[in-house]
Amino acid sequence: MTKKRRRPVSKRPSEATTNNPRRGPGPVAGLPGGFDIVAAVAAKQSVSAGPRQDTDSTVERGLPHSHPKTGPRRARGMGPVSTPAPTPPSLPQADPPLPADAVPDPAAGKERRGFFDSLDPQGLAATHWIDTDTWEGPTRVWVRFSGIRAASEPGAPSEQFETYEDVDSITPGTGRIAVTSRVTGVGAGTWNVTSVPVGGAVNAPSRPARRVLPGTVPLSSTVHTRFAALAQGPGVHLASWPLLVALGAILAVVLQAMFLSRQGIDPAGPVWLTIAGNTVGGVGARLWWLALKCQPLTNFLKAGACIQGFIAGALATVIIGSLILGLPTGRILDATAAGLFFGMAVGRPGCFFTGCCAGRLTDSRWGLWSSDRRLGRRRHPVQLYEAFLALLIGLGTLPFMLAAPLNFPGLVFVATVTVYTLGRQLLFPLREDPRTRRGRALTIAACILILAAAIMLAAAS
């Protein structure tokens, strides 16, 4: 049997460099290994265009592409494809595409960083927002934060972290909730953080849940590290506390000097005693906080401040100092009380803006959005309530400071401090740390007895 010979078909120039969907790819005319060159050039272009464009362009052009598990694939309408020969050394090698979470941020290293931001340890604060107006999940969930450090250069090892923050009492229609996770001791630079609510074993902090809640969408954000103590979430303004407290202290000293001058007392010595008392009171406030939280003295620099410790330390300094210098202790205390509570009315809102002494959650009209440095949501603004109480007490001292001195010097100071202590005990149930009921009841009873005695003495004078 004789074989039938086919007539040679001449190709047009365009067919020599393109792929025929019926016959498959053809070699480049006049070049050995033209198929390999076309594949290498197409791979180089697809890498620069991104992972998705690489797959689409390969299939559309009819060029073979590889799968990481099954190896080379063939395009639709093509015959079997053999593994192509290695790329010649003279051709440039294409770098593998980086994952989306490892691509360096173009703005990394260009942001303006202050002096404190470069200090160690470094930390970051990542925030996840929950909109209760559209929330249909449970009343208590975990929020999982997963972060990966953006690589400074391709191929560098990536640093990662994963933390969980619990959120309870989620009530629909109470505004947005900001859940902040603060991570310390991480590498400095830019981090890509993903957060998502998860449910499950919410009562086991050591075994947080892993199941993503249905209907929730993960949120992605780019976070830059800074000095760990300054890494805070929304609603926390650390500079407001020292600024307002300093303004309140200056106001207290000025008013004390004015009231003492009005009574014919040289204010120089008492003012210096008050300044020393403020210093001792600052130390006492931290020591009181450590004792209240059962913390060791080694945490002194990291400790908070309690107003009870401040008043105790400042009061002891003024009393002992005035007795040593032979100054009228009672009148100095009365003038100090007037300035003290006006100063507290100015300084106490600093706690509201820095997230300390936070109030309980509420959905009432009196609630304001504030943060306790972890959760930002509607709360009782108990710090502002206390500032208003201090303002009322300060205004109550004015008639006694402008009138003739009482026959019992120091009575104004005792009465005002008692009223303030009583008011604090009544406001404690609105705070997150309400103290014990028995302790509050005993304190309230003692304040009432002292206040009654002070009123009787004032009436007798």
C-alpha cells in the first residue's frame, strides 16, 4: 500500500510566531528551541503582571502551564505536551511572585516617627470594629488577630503573631465597638494584620475558639510599630492626662496663694509645701495603686495612680511641713481644699481621655463612647461625673474663703474631703471596678458621721 503524501503548506509570517488552537504551539521560524523562548517570555510577562494574569494569559495563548501538584497541563484543544527543556542560561530568570501579605509596603520607613517611637520595646495596636446596628451574632465572641510582618526584602523570613480578645455584652443598637489588641516585643516595621470574630469555646481563655462566625468578614489593616507604651487604640490620648493634671495642679497652687493672701498669710512657704506635697502625693498615688492591685514595687514605673494615695501623701506633707515651720496648719488646709478641688475638676477628665478608671457599659442616653484601652464602646462617663462633683465642691468652698475665717480652722478641708469621698463611693457602682459592697458601705457610714460632726461644728462657730 502506498502512502498518500500531503502537499506542503506554506505558513504566513503571522502563523510562524503565534499558536494555532487546533494544532497547538509552533516553533519560532528560524530559531532553534523557539517554543522554549516563547514560554519563558510569556512566563516573565505573566509574573510581572501578577498571579491572576499569569494563569489567564497562559490559557488564552494556548501555552502550557504547570500546576504545583500535577505538573504540566495542556490548554484546551491541544495535544499532549511534554515537559519543556530548561531555560537557556542566557535568558533572565523570573522571580516567583510574593504572597500578598509579604509584599513590602511602599510607605514603610517613610512615615514620620518621633523620638519615643524608636525606643524599645516595640509594640503595635490593631483594632477590629464591630457595628452593633447590623450585628446578628452571639452576645459574646472572640476576635482573632493574625499579623505578619512585611518583609523588608524578598526572601527574608517573616515574623508572625496570633492573639485573641474577648468581647461580651454585645447589644444590638448600642453603637460601634472597637476591639484593640496590643502586642509588645515584636519586630519594628510594618505589619499586615487580619482580624475576624470567632465563636465557640468562649469560656475557655486557654483554648480560644477557631470557628469563624458565619456572616462575618475579616478586616485587614496595615499597622506600624512604635514604642510599646504609646501603642494604643482609638479613644486613648495619653498626652491628655499629664497635660490636664499639670494644668489642674497649677490652678490649685494659684488659688491657694490667692486665698492665703486674702487672709493675710504669706503664701511663699505654703506654696513650696504644696509643691513638695504634690511630689510626695504622686509617689503615694502609685504606691496606693500597687497595694490595691497587689503588685510588687518593681512595677512602680508601670503603675497607675489612685487619687486616695495622692491626697494622703500630699496631706501628710503639708501638715508635717506646716507644723515644723510654725505655719497656721488649719488655714493652709482650708485654702488648699479650695484649690485642690478646682484643680481636680480640670485634671480628672484626663482619665476619661486616656482610658483609666473606665465606666460600666450602658445603652442609656447618658452614655458616652470611650475606651478602657482594650474596648471602646458606650460607657458611663464616671470620670466626668467625678470632675463635676469636684467642681461643685470647689464652688462650695468659695463662700468660706471669701468670708471671715471660721473658729475651727481646717473644718472646710475636712468637710470637703468627706463630701468627695462620699460622692466617690456613690459613683463606684458605675465603674468597671466597683469595689466590694461591704467596704463601700462602711466608708459611706463613716463619711456620714464625719460630715454630721463638721456641720455641727460649723453651726456652733
